[in-house]
Amino acid sequence: MLQKAADEIDSDTPRLDAELLMAQATGWSCTSLRAWPERRLTDEQEETFERFLARRMAGEPIAHILGQQEFWSLTLKVNSATLIPRPDTECLVETALALALPVDAKVLDLGTGTGAIALALRSERPSWQVTATDVVPEATALARFNAEQLGLTVDVVHSHWFSELRPERFNLIVSNPPYIEADDQHLNEGDVRFEPRSALTAGADGLEDLRLIISQAPEWLAPGGWLLVEHGFDQAAAVQELFTAAGFDAVASHQDYGQQDRLTLGQQRAAKSNHYPLQLQEPTGC
Ligand code: GLN
């Protein structure tokens, strides 16, 4: 039954998809499915599996059918209100964790969606104070649900990027914003067809939201603080220019698991020690 299902699924990973759907339909683990492939399903399990299979064959993402997605070491609830967390975004988490930051760093995740980045960071650094924003109310609800479910403290704020935040200075700002060009053809293929456009596209060149985030971030960063963003595989040069224009130091790009430039980061200049030229005082003795 598994192999027949796998043959019908149009996906890069048809066998795995079939196993995941059968595991969900039966409550059995993938390991036990592989160990006892001849085990018979009850009529009810079979019906559920057939329904899942039909949805997958219509192109619906596995994560939406299962209602969850693994990210970092966390199982996150997902739904069609926001982006399904991608493995490549784990590179952003790794890069953030490698930065030298205060033990009690204040960290902001803009456009958190499921809460993936914010929750992964908080799970690794329990002493960080993590704030996460999203403009979509269903996404903030989802991020709060995931935080509660995982027992991780993240302050989730309903906000369009920085707009509703209380004035504060962060040591690290991270974001995986929408960055796909509005008329990109791959929006008509695969999982992205089932994800909200607002989480994927940002203007004709895909840089609209990155421009806003990068230009406003300096007002929200502490001296020496970092901004780290994910972007399209061909946007590193443009994004680096935006960082430099906004006055960032140490601007650099990093690759994702597919060796594509996918992340760019920069550091807020440390505060100048003295804005005024030092006045050499004449001795005022009599
Ligand atoms: N990396 C995702 C994709 O190409 C898009 C993520 C995003 O827009 N932030 O499907």
C-alpha cells in the first residue's frame, strides 16, 4: 500500500511523504512502518490515509496535512496563515548563535510566522530576552501557541515590522522576511502555492521589506548590535549594499545548505566616545 501510494505522489520525496502520511493516519511511527510493512490498516485508518493521500496528490504541503513541521530541535504547529519553516533558515539560527553577544542579550525576530527562529534561539539561549513580531494575527496566535507548547518564553507582538514596538535597543535583530519577486515563476510550483503571498513576495524586486528592515534597524540596535537577515540566493550583493548604505560595519554574507548566499549580516557601529572635538584647555592659573 505504501509503495502504491508513493508511486502516485508527485514530489521529490514520494516514499517519505507516503510514510509520513501513513504514520499520521495510523499513529504508528515511521520506524515501525518500515519494520512491519505488511501490517494491515483498519478501515478507518485506511480511509484517513486515502484522504491525506488525495490532499498530497492535489499538491498540498506535507506540513499542512500533518499540521506540524520540525525546525531545529523543535516540533512546530503550522497552518496556512504563514510560511512553513525551511531547513535553510536553520543556517540563520546557527549564524546568530555564533555571534559574540551578551549573556542576557535582547533579541528581536521580525516576521516570526510560526515563531521558528525566535523559539530556536530561545531554546538554545534561555537567558536571552526574545521578542518576536508578525503583522498577521493568525501568525502571532500560532507563534504564541508554539511558545506555550514548548514552554519557551518569547514576547510575541502584533506589529508591522518595527511599527508597534516600544522604543528599545536590541543586541541582535533577525528576520526571514518575504523576499521573492512578485512575478517569480516558482510561486506556481510546489509548496509555495499553498503559503500566503504576504509571507513570500515583497514588491517587483523582492527587496521591499528588506529595504525597510535594513534602513530602520539602526534605530533599534544597541551599539555593536547585529542585524542578520535571510534573502534570495541572488540578492546578496543588493542586500550588502543596503547594509552599507544604512551605515553597518562588518557586512558579510553566508551560505545555506545548498551553497547559495542566503544570509547577510552587519554590525551597528559602536557609539563614538565623544561627539565633540576635545577642547584643550589653557591652564587657567593666575
Ligand atoms: N526560501 C523560501 C522559498 O524560496 C522563501 C522564504 C521567504 O520568502 N522568506 O520558497
